[in-house]
Amino acid sequence: MKGPQAGRMRALSQLSWWLIRAQFKTRRAATLLSMLAIALGVALGYAIHLINDAALSDFSRAMKSVQGDPDAVIA
């Protein structure tokens, strides 16, 4: 990115880090617990997504197995 948008992104990034550092200096335990809670939430969301995909895949495989495809076709 170049131009004014890059400058805004850089300023926003610097402001974010400044706020995080200020919060961390004054409320260390609360900030760490908040970061941990956010990380756990993201990890749990991703785990649920993976479990859902695996369950759908297994269900699809089971349905194909029950439905069955013929081994030979007589024409």
C-alpha cells in the first residue's frame, strides 16, 4: 500500500500498540487474561469448525456406504 491509506494504516497500528502497552502497564493481569480469553475463543471456534467438517464428512461416507453402489452392472 502506498499513499494516504498506508499512512492511516500505520497510524492505526501505532495507536493500537500504544493502547495495548498502556493497558498492559496499568492492568497487567486483566490484559493477559483478556488476551488468553480471546485466544481460547478463537481456538474453540476453529475446533468446532474442524469437528463439524469431520462429522459431515463421516456422515456423507456412511450414507454412501449404506446406500451402496453396485459392484457390477449387467447391461
